[in-house]
Amino acid sequence: FEPAKARVRPLAEGDWEPLIDVFASAFHRQQPFASVLRDQREEAARDSLGQTRAGGDGPLLPQACLVAEDEPGKLLGAILVTLVPS
């Protein structure tokens, strides 16, 4: 990863699936994810992203959601912005 090559762009519909691996990898040393197998981390990341996408964490603000990539299609991370649920 070369920071000078990283690009930030708006979240696209096709980014949700690749974000599962990014999120599972990002939390591999954080509890409770550190104590589970890779497959379980991926399932937890899928569930967490699904909840956010469906509005379970509050309404998603797509216009404020961004992803970072170091080459087209190779995601490094994301910010998913939601409103606080009432």
C-alpha cells in the first residue's frame, strides 16, 4: 500500500461485497473478533455491513459514505455514515 496512490471516492453499490473482507481483516486483532476463526469474522462482518446497509444502525447517508482504494477495485477501507436512530 502506497499512501500517494490511495484514492477516496463515493461508496458504490458494488463495494458492499468487497468490504466484507476489508472489515474482517481490520478487526482480526480486536475482541470479540480476535477470538473467532476467519470464517466467523467474515460472517460477522457480512452481518454488520448488512445491518448498516439496511438502516439498522440508523438511516444510511449514501452521499456521505466513502471508500479508499489503492487501485480500482482494491478497497482499503470505508466510512459508512448513518444518522443516530431515534
